[in-house]
Amino acid sequence: MKYCVESYSEDFDTVTASCQTLSTSRRILNLCEGDRVSTNIGVTTRCCSENMCNDVGIEKRTKKDSSAGKQKIEH
């Protein structure tokens, strides 16, 4: 079975994803089998069912960037 994991920082500046099949660590298996999200020192890690499933972090980062660009600056 393939386990895909994504991790992202609170501000979504850093998003990573990877997939494992053989020699999957017990920590990853616990995360995936328990359908949990792990947050540690500002980094959220979750298991997902698709290849390179970092879409959540990318979507949130895109929304953050687009809302920052819409801010009106007054002097």
C-alpha cells in the first residue's frame, strides 16, 4: 500500500509531500491508519490518499497570496 504524507508550516510558506510504500515508518503508519493530523512546532502533517497530495497547503497559500495582494495601502 502507498502512504502519502504532506507537511506544511502555519503560514504555508513551506509545503512538502512524499509517498512511501516499502519500509514505511511506524509513525507514518500510525498517522495514516488513525486518520489523524499531527501538529508539532508549527508544522502540520497529515496522511492523504493521492500522490503528492500537497494541494491543501498550496490552495491555502494561494488564497493567502491573493488576499495580501488585494489589501489597500493608504498614506
